[in-house]
Amino acid sequence: MNAPTSISRIKTAAVTGFISEAMIKAGVPSPDAAKIAELMLEADLIGADAHGVFRLPQYVQRLKLGSTKAKPNITVNKTAPATALVDGDNGMGHLVVARAAELAVEMARECGVAWVGCVHSNHAGAAGVYAALPLKSDMIGMYSAVANANHMPLAGGAEPLLGTNPFAIAIPAGEEPPVVLDIATSIVSYGTIKNHKLLGKPLHDDWMIDPKTGEAITDPQKSMHALLLPMAGYKGAGLALMLGLLAGTLNGALFGRDCVDFNAEPDKVTNTGQFVLALDPSKFQPLDKFKAEVDRHTRSLRNSKPLPGNEAVRLPGDARAKRRADRLANGLALPVELMTQLDKLASELAIKPLGARA
């Protein structure tokens, strides 16, 4: 009989408290630690399980090594009425991108739309978390980033020259859940690969290939030397390229061969690039009318006829909203393997283990 792979659920307050305390122990000021914990928890709440507390040991390691600054001086350069560049001073990406989203919303109130780039940033977790930040101000949000390692080839290529460069877009609704699309440009996110490796689960045979033979790699322990395939073939590779140029090169951040693999080289500065776009729908039509129309369309689409074998059609944001409500109410069910890693981290930092906080 196999050992259980999950434990009883842990309340969200325990998770944020654990993350925040770990960040403080790594030198992060208390208000910043609380903000990071909030954004990391949000990734777990919406189901981006490889981008929440899962990443905490890696973040703490980089903070302790000094490859990520615990106390950055994040600065803003407004380059035009609707554009700006946030210099993260090598701080935690969560803080940098949250500042960019806040600024984008401020400028979009005046201009209707705003584009804010990030330079000297770091890994920030799930893309959908940041695309959704403008939703709080009834705005449409978009987000993309240069991923913190190259795992993907160009179309027909055999070298890892592209990141899984994600893209997310969030559109507000009225009574229905917001429409939120959050995708990696690879067939699955590299966080999914890392999660399979942690749990010892085999990879799907269409996820990764051996760059020397082109054969499928299904052993997660061999993933570090395999190529992660782009979604939809050349379309995914092309989209990753374009997003990398917009989130990286445009901002003066790293892209392509210049990228630093923060998994393999935790002691090196990554100079990660991201961008956030905020768009005010009230500049096009009355906000209530727009949100009511989004509701009408999503209801119509959701009620469309599913294929045989499917219970219902799937809209971006539906599962996310249900998962978030469930996890807020009932807590997170974290795998035993992850809890073991977090217990080790707690011991190293001399803080109360996560399981003991439940």
C-alpha cells in the first residue's frame, strides 16, 4: 500500500504566518514579509501549487546567499503619462511586481491604459496573481515575465534558449467570477515539473524530450537535462519569444542566452523582467454595462453543450474561483514531501514548524 501523499488541511493564517516569519528570519522587513506571504498564499489559493509556499525554501536560500536583496530600494521612473519602469533593486519579485501593478492602476485612472515594466526583479510566482491585482480597481489586468531559467527550445531547436514565459489576463465581471487566463507558453509550467520531481510522479510523455535523441523523458529525476516543449509547437515558442522581448529586453532585463538559471545557480543575480498592463473598461462604456455583458457572455458560454464524456465546458477563471473559495474556507492540503522540506526549513531558521501551527 502506498504512503499517503497529503495531510490534513492547514489553515491559511498558519501558512501566511509561517511564510512571513521565514522571510523575516531571512532579513526581510516585517511589512514586506507580510506582503510576500499574502501574494504567495494567493498562488496556493488559486491552484498554482508550484508557485506558493512550495517556493519558500528556494526564496529563503537566495535571500541568505545575497543573490536576492532582503531590503531593496525599489524606485519608479515614469517615462510618459501611460508608461513607467520599476527598478526592483534585486528585491523579491512579489514586491516589485505588486508595485508595478499598483502604479499601472494609478496611471490608468488618468490615461485609460498604462504599461509598467520591471527591471532588476526576481521570480514572483504565479502570473495570474498579478494580472488579477487590477481587478480590485475594476480594471482589466495583463502580466508577463521572463521565466527565471531557460528550459524550452525555439521551434525545431535543440537548445534551451527560451523560458516558459507566462502570460495572464484578467477581466472583471459582475455577479460571475472574473475571467482569468493564466498560461505558461510551455506545454506545462516548469513548476509542474518540479512538483512531479518532488512527489516522484512520472512526467507525461509529451512534456519533455532528450535534446540529443528527441525521445520522450518521463523520469522527473532527468528533467534538469531535458527540454520542456512549447505549447502548440511553433506557436508557443513564438509567443515565448515575443513575451521575452517585451518583459525582458524592453526593460533592460535579461533574456535568451543571457538568462540566469535560478534553480542551478542560486547564488547569481537574475535581473528578471516583467510587465503589468492595466486597462480601464469604463473609458469605453459604463462599467456596470460592461460587467453585465461579461456576465451574460460567460453564462451563455458555460451553458453551451459539452462534448460526450465531459460534464461541462470549462471557462478560464471558473475552477480558480471555486478552488479559492474552498481553500480559503478549509485550508491547504500540502503533500507530505513538501511538508518535510518545510519542516527542514523551519529547523534551519529556528521557527515553529508549519504543521504545529494548524
